[in-house]
Amino acid sequence: MSWQLDLPEHADEGSDGYNNILHVLTLDKPHQQIALTVKGVVEITDEDGEDCDHRLSPLVFTRPTFLTECNESLLELAHRHDGQEECLRLERLSESILEGMPFTPGVTSVASNAREAWKLGKGVCQDHTHVFLACCRALGMPARYVSGYLYSKDSEHVASHAWAEVWQGDSWKTFDVTNQTCQPRHHLKLAVGMDYMDACPVRGVRFGGGVESLEAVALVNQAASERMQ
């Protein structure tokens, strides 16, 4: 419905190979901080047909990456539900991942891969998604990483979120391992890619300077007009 970026300098808009919208910001003068503020209004419908771009073959998403490579343990997990119908098989896989790796903040980082997180037996939505993708791709199923935000009535719930999409038939189907749902009715999709590194909200490169730190805050509220309906 609307989307606004408040940036310290002008940013060039474009798109990447996955058709994600990009804003590229370059700061070539000394600075102490970079503040990026984004706000918008998004309408969520009961239809999943918003992603109809077929310029990129789904087969691209069968390739493993460093964050989604399989080992013997993950291969065993991937084949645990052999013989079941594909959709049911993926639902059971999602259940097995959350059971074997309960949601536990603070034990992994953005650099943790699927093998490390599964061995640790704990993780967050990013780890759940990477493990799910690793298993799907090991089975030859096109699967991609989705980053975005999640609406919840619980104000303590983390709004930043990640989930997976698997190509089934002629469309992408949602599998949110952390929340055990295939219905993206509270999900705000931001970007897609092979893994977190392709779809993370902000990436940057710097030259010179000393240490740095990153602080991010995300908040999702229901619009007042919708609450009145």
C-alpha cells in the first residue's frame, strides 16, 4: 500500500537476480553512524499468487550453499519420511526440525550454517529455515529462503522473521518451521534467495575506520481500520 525509506543520502534503486528490490546507498565521507528507517503499510490477502515472476527457473533453488549444505545427519533427516505424499512429507519434516531443534535465541549467529545448528540442537527461525532448505534440496526439491516480518498479537514476539518456500506444481508454497504453519496469513515478505545472505534486510561493506556494531528494531502493528472491521 505504501513504503517509505528515510536514509542519510540518496540511494539508487534496482533489483537483483531474484527480483528483489534493492536500494544501494554509498557514503564516501566520514561519518559516525548510519541510521536507516523504513515504514510502510502492507495488505495481506488470502491469495498466494502475488509472486508470479517466472523469469528465474525454480531449479536454481536446488543448489546447496555453504549455509545449506547437507551432511550425513541432515541426509538422514531428509529421508526420514520417505514414502509419504510430498506435501505431507514436508510437513512432517518441518515438525521433525522443530522437535530436534527447539527455538532458542542467542545460541547461533547469522554465520551459523545448517549443519552446525542441527548438531547444536537449538536455533532460531534462520536456522530452522536453513535446515529445512538443506533437506529439501538434498531431495531434489526447489526451495528458497524468505526474509520478512511477522505480525503477532503478542508484543513480545520477535517481528523479524524467516521461513521457506518450496516449489510444488506451478507455485511456491510456504513452510514456516518456527511457527509450524503453511498459511502465510501474518507474514510480510521482504526478499527471497538461496539463503540468509541473499535475503537479509541490510548488507554492507566498509573501508577504513575502527570497530562497528549493528542495532536493529522491527515492529509490526495491525492497522486501526482493520481492527474496526
